[in-house]
Amino acid sequence: MSTLEIRDLHVSVETKEGPKPILRGVDLTINSGEVHAIMGPNGSGKSTLAYSIAGHPKYQVTGGSITFDGQDVLAMTVDERARAGVFLAMQYPVEVPGVSVSNFLRTAKTAIDGEAPPLRHWVKDVKSAMQGLRMDDSFAARSVNEGFSGGEKKRHEILQMELLRPKFAVLDETDSGLDVDALRIVSEGVNRVHESTDAGILLITHYTRILRYITPDFVHVFVDGKVAEEGGPELADRLESEGYDRFLPGAVESASAASA
Amino acid sequence: MTTTTTPEETGAPAGGLTTDHSRAQADGAHSHGVVPQGSRAERLTSFDLADIPVPTGREEEWRFSPVARIAPLFEDRLVGQSGGGDVRVTVVEAPEVSVEIVGRDDERLGTAGKPGDRTAVTAWNGFEQATVVTVPREAVASDVTSVRVEGSGDTPTASHVLVRAERHSEAVVVLDHLGSATLTETVEIVVEDGAHLTVVSVQDWADGAVHTSSHRARIGRDARLKHVVVTLGGDVVRITPDAEFTAEGGEVEMVGLYFADANQHQEHRLFVDHAVPRCKSRVTYKGALQGEGAHTVWVGDVLIQAEAEGTDTYELNRNLVLTDGARADSVPNLEIETGEIEGAGHASATGRFDDEQLFYLQARGIPEIEARRLVVRGFFAELIADIGVESVEERLLEAIERELNKSMSAIEGGGATDAEGVA
Ligand SMILES: Nc1ncnc2c1ncn2[C@@H]1O[C@H](COP(=O)(O)OP(=O)(O)O)[C@@H](O)[C@H]1O
Ligand SMILES: [Mg+2]
């Protein structure tokens, strides 16, 4: 059983005009096996939270803490965090020309496990994970994310999650830009990993659509760099019918009243 | 009609001219040249020393070069490789291939164009004996022919190599430059009708070497030349490959890979002369730079003459700047004198090491050093696979590994710009 704890997290992003505060005191606790959905309007800081957990150098933590089973995550390098079991499925996966998917996956798996996976098993695992995500065999030979469609990039992210088997995964708008079929396939992939590894999952989304396939245990509404309201799956249903309007400027009072 | 494409002018005349400047970045490490003085066709070429004076450094073809460091090779009187010079040429040839050492008066010499700059003309006038490698008519070489050019001092020396692929022959010739030298060299390449020749020139000199080389290739009817340049070692290396088509149906593929460290100057100036119709040229040069004072120059001149209808040409140069303090100059230059072409284009891009790629790989558990390796290997991967000579490919992968180890130790030592650390 693992726990990721985020306490009073403050984060600024580097801009040309200097550091710009984005996260303003985020508190979250996620245990193994739990699925937490973070929902919020564009620009509310969801990706900033995801990147801060993964350790992107552009984001400066100015206050608060992130711990993983008591270890100080903020003191770790990006790759140390990944090796500790933290995974981020990115909203905009990066192209790495000339590095094949198969080489990349194997290098990552070797780094995470601390030893090369036994070849025969590995080849089989990759094949079946790709089949599960309806990815053609030819993907293995292509350069990482290069020329992939939006949907292919997202499948490739979940493929990595299946193969690397993290203890804790942040999925940043993995549902955006997917058609219904792809959304179902990707969601099934996430559910497979969740069931077989008991990973804790932080599912970041703008829409409620994906929550029909992946049932959250908790829903957090994220507004202006912090959690504005928390609840169970029923909160997602409310957002579905009401939208984010009541959390936006001008509706501040009703929002705080609701969370009180 | 003459069209010179530079960033200022990227017009697309009829015939499918494509120019791609979209990927060029003006980040200080990249610069396009001013419009060259006149047409490349008007550049003087001559065998006569008196016609091509010692450059000042302000000339178009010398403006990026450290002329003071090259100056010993500008002198009228150099020694030939066998007349007290510090350079030895040895050849291990395939059984089907013949090798001769000939005097200056051999009439096969000097047939692949004339010298076009000062070091080319001093090379021509300075050599005493030339090495002639001949692939006989219709012979298919069963093995690589290896020409080893080894230096053992810094006496300014001139040398001459001629590679001839006779009609319908096929061969791979690898020139290897090693040791210490101050050398100006001519490599003549004659590809007769229907022949398929690959020439690879590897510059893997020791520190301190100064090397200029004029490669002059003539490509006959339906002949194919793959010309590969790999520059790794030496203080100053300046290679000027010229390729001229003499009959229809010729093809040239020019591939280059370079890796410059602190204070190294590596310059590659290409000229492809489409003088006849329906020939094809492809130029792909890629370089990586690291360390204070690392400087690379790539100039790609392509001339499509008025008679050269149906020409198909594309040239590309990409540079990857791994650390601060390094500078890559990249100047594609396409002159088109006919609208009746198949296709013509160029692309040039110089980019810094991409931190987003690094983040992505690290976020999958891959340590920074290994992530950098993956990215740099990836940058060169396709080009290396294109070379098609296995022994060269293996050597290149090893050489890149070696180069990377230098920069990695600099990064690990905490200072990517530490010139001493990567020298
Ligand atoms: N590199 C950056 N430079 C300037 N502003 C940024 C940068 N990255 C993010 N921001 C700003 O931070 C805020 C939060 O962005 P983000 O975390 O991407 O939000 P979300 O993922 O919720 O849409 C936005 O206002 C965005 O414009
Ligand atoms: Mg986002």
C-alpha cells in the first residue's frame, strides 16, 4: 500500500516576465487502488499539478510538499521519481526522432526495473499490450510519437503505463481528442492496469465523458490553482449538468458556500 | 531566369520548387549567408597558382574559415606525400580493384574538374605522386577498398588520390585520415557511365591536425555516386566536395556527418553542378556540436543550369547544438536557371538540445545521461543507416559514443561549457 501526499503545494511557472504563481495551496492524498478525478476549466492549473509531480524543470515549487510513502518527492530528479513508481501520461507527449518505440520501451523498462526484462517475456508482453490497445505491430519500429495522430499518442502513453506498471499514475487529459472508440479502448487499458497493479490514479480531465468508463472514487474540482470542492462520483454528475460556471469569478460565494 | 534562394528570396518558380525555411531557427547558432557574390557558375577555377591568390578571409568562400590556422597550406611550395612530407598513403584493395602510384604527368589526373580555391590549387601543385584506385570495367568489387592516409608530423604536405570506377563497375572505397598532419589533399572521383561507386572519407585526425580537401567528382551517364563524409577529429577540417554531372541520368547522394568539440572548426562546402538534363542529387548533412568554440560550417551550393531540364534535387542540413558556446553556420544556396525542373528544394535547421525530449525520457525512468545518448543517437540514426557500408556504420556508432562520453563527463562534472573538459 502506497500513499502520495500533496500538502499546501505552491508552484510558479517561469515566464519571460518572471515567475508566475499558478498553484496556490493544493492538498491531496491518494492511496493505492484509489481513482481520483481532477476536473477543472482550462487554465486552472491541472497540467501544472501533473508536471510538478513529475518534476518538470519549468515549474518551480515555492511552497508545500509532495511525499510518496514518506519519501520527499521534490528532492528527487525526474528519473528518480519515475523509478520510485510515479508515472505521468502527458497531455502533449513529446516526439523523439530516431528513437524507436521498441528501443524506448525496453530502455525505460530496464531503467525502472533496474535490470533488462527477460527477452522472451518482454516481447510477448509488448505484443499483447499493443493488441489490447489496438495498436498495429508496426508501431514498435516507428520513432517515439513522431507522426503519431493525437489518438495514437494517447494509446502510446497508456501502453507505457501498462508495461512500466507504476505504483501511481497521473493521467493528464488522456481523454482529450479521442473519439468514442479510442476513448473506450484507452479506458479499458487504464482499468486493466488499475486492476492488476492496484495503482493509485489521478485522472485529470476537462470533461465527464471518460468517467463513464473509469469510475472515480473521489472527484476534486480544480479552480484557480487549488481544489475548490471535493466529493464522490455524484459531483461529476453535477458538473456534467451545471458546468464550471458556479466556480468561476462572480460565483465565488456560491462556490465557497458549497464547499463549506 | 536565375533564382537564388536565400531567406530573403524563397520564390517558387514553375516546376515545383520547394524551399523549406520553416524549420530554420534564428537562435544565434544559425545564420544564413548574405547573397553570394554572383553566380556559383562564375567562380574561377584553375590549375594555376597565380590565378587563385592567398585569401584574406573576406572572400565568400573563406569568410567562415580560420584562415590564420590554415595559412601553412596556402604556400606555393608544399611537399608531396612521398617527398619528405609527413603523410603516408596505404591501400588495401578488393581483389577486383587495382592500385597504382603514378607521377604528376599521368594523363588521368586532373580530369575531374579544376581547383576552385587556394588550398585546392596548392594541393594540385604540391603533390609528387598520386594514388590511383581503379575499378575495372564491369567489375563488381567483392570487398571494401580501404585507403589509409596517415600523418606523422606537421610539415605542410600535399597529396592526391584518384578513384576511378570504369563503365558498369561497382565498388566501395573508404578513405581514412588518421594521425597528425597539416595536409591539403585532392580526391578526384570519376564515375563512368553506368558505374555505381560509393566513396567514404573519414576525417578522424588527432588533435592539432589541419586538413583541407578538395573532392571533385564527375558523374557519367546513368552513373551513381554515393559520397559520404565523416568528420570527427582534427583542429581544422575543411572539405569542399564538388559534384558535376556530365551526361543524363546521373545520380549523386551526398551524405555527411560531423561532430565538433571545443575549439574544433569543421567546414563542409558542397557544390552540385547540374549541367545536363535529368540528373538527381540528394544532399543530407547532419552535425552535432559541443563545447566552447566548437564551430561548424555547412554551405550547400546547388546550381541548376539552363540546359538541366528535369533536374531533381534536394539538400538538407541539420545541426544539433548540445552545449553553450558552440556555433553552427548553415547556408543552403540554390540557383535555378530553368523552370523545367522535376523538383528542387532545401532545408536547414539548427536547434538546441531539446529539454522537452529529455524530460519525456527521464519521466520514464531513464537517467539524464542515457536520455541524452538516446536523443543524439536518434538524431544521427537514419543518416547512419543510409550510409550502407556496414563497417563504417559500426565505426560511426562507436565514434558517436566516444564523442558523447566526452560531453557526458563535462555534464557530470557540472559544467557543460567547460572547454577543457571536452577538448
Ligand atoms: N510556460 C508557461 N508560461 C506562461 N504561462 C503558463 C505556462 N505554463 C502554464 N501557464 C499558465 O498557467 C496556467 C495554468 O496552466 P495549465 O496548468 O496548463 O492549466 P490546465 O492544464 O488546467 O489547462 C494558465 O493560465 C497558463 O496560461
Ligand atoms: Mg492541461
